[in-house]
Amino acid sequence: MNLILLGAPGAGKGTQAEKISGKLGIPQISTGNMLREAVKNGTPMGLRAKEAMDSGALVSDEIVIGILKDRIAQDDAQDGFILDGFPRTVAQAEALEQMGITIDKVLEVHVPDDRICARMSGRRVCEACGASYHIDFKPTKTEGVCDACGGKTVQRADDTPETVLSRLAVYHEKTAPLKDFYGTRGKLVTVEGQQEIDETTKLVFEALGIDE
Ligand code: ADP
Ligand code: ADP
Ligand code: ZN
């Protein structure tokens, strides 16, 4: 199954992608995590992406499409994958089609903007594996330490209130049009993402026809 998770920054795409990945045994592919890794390692691509990421803008289609193409060519993605944070523009969605990739379903996790702002201030992410936590709603067992890999959990530089507002504006302008793009292709399913994490997972599994 090739899936796309669509939704505003902080809607819970990463959180739900982890659950689907665990259930179906297909990888979660997060362009945001890959870009943060490149920035951390100071690669040429990371250097090019950093300014856009810090300001809450999108990284260029050219860079992101390149990363995605390489990633889905890897062995572990041959039986399916979950795209988390890609595509984010119509040009990226068209690039996927041009690569001949068939998408089975596009799952939109819907959360209104005012809820997002409250969520983001408590988000913590693992520096090593990218796993996403929340100080109140999904705390790590030991403060500051990733449950999954033992890495250090930190606040993202772009999770400040001002940058979150710019990212929401970018989402509505550039990414929300993908709902129509995939809607007209009969691929879009929407779930409410405002309830607790486990409740949302139930809705997500139901929408994808996965047994719990
Ligand atoms: P969030 O989880 O808050 O939606 P991500 O981790 O997906 O954020 O992305 C963080 C940042 O990385 C984005 O604000 C953007 O600068 C960049 N980015 C990630 N994926 C893409 C993409 N598909 N196209 C362009 N920029 C991207
Ligand atoms: P995205 O990948 O869409 O940017 P995340 O999965 O990283 O979003 O979730 C954003 C933040 O909100 C994280 O701190 C996460 O733990 C928390 N979160 C995710 N889903 C829920 C939910 N249903 N209720 C409360 N908090 C949530
Ligand atoms: Zn980790």
C-alpha cells in the first residue's frame, strides 16, 4: 500500500504515520525528518534548505523531489510506503505521477488552525530518529530521552508561535489545493484529528480498512 498523509503542520501526520508503519510494516518517509538530518550534518543540500526551513517557508520542489525519488528507490520501500509531509505542492504531486508511482490512498488528518497552535508548543522530537512526542499528550517515559531509540528529544527551531503561523499560511496556500488534486482522482479520505491520539488512530485505521 502506497499512502500519503496530508494535513497542516502539527495535525498529527508523523504520529499516525508511526502507527500505520508499525501495523503494516512499511516505512514512514518523512521529508521533514530527512531535511532536518541534512541540516544537522551540514550537507550541501542541508545548507540550501536551512534558510527556508527556519523561516517556515517550503524548500524548493527541485530539492525535495530529488530526496524523495532516492528514498523510494530503496529496498525497504518496494512493498509500500507512507509519505509524511510530501507532496506539499501540486508540482510535487505531479512529479510523483510522472515517476509512475501509484498512490492507493491520501489520508487527510484534519485539525483546525487554533488547535494546532496550542499543540506545537509542547512538541518534542528525537534528534536521532525523528520520533514525535508531546510534553502533555505523548510524553517520553524518561524526560528528554526517546522511547524508541534512546536519542535526545528536543524542541524544533521552527516550532515557535510566529513560525507556526507562517507555516499554517503556507499550508493553506500551497498544500491545501492537493485536497482537490487527489479528490478529483478519487483518492482522498478525511479523518478528524482533534481527538486523543489513540482515538484518531482508530479513525485512521478504519479509513484505511485496517483491522485493529
Ligand atoms: P510539520 O511536521 O510541522 O508539517 P515537516 O517536518 O514535515 O513539518 O517539515 C518541516 C519543514 O521542512 C517545512 O516547514 C519545510 O520547510 C520543509 N519541508 C518538509 N517537507 C517538504 C516538502 N515536501 N516540500 C517543501 N518543503 C518541505
Ligand atoms: P505533524 O507530523 O503533522 O507535524 P506530529 O505528529 O508531529 O504532527 O504532531 C504534532 C504534535 O502534536 C506532537 O507533539 C504530537 O505528539 C502531538 N499530537 C499528535 N496527535 C495528537 C492528538 N490527537 N492529540 C494531541 N496531541 C497530538
Ligand atoms: Zn529516537
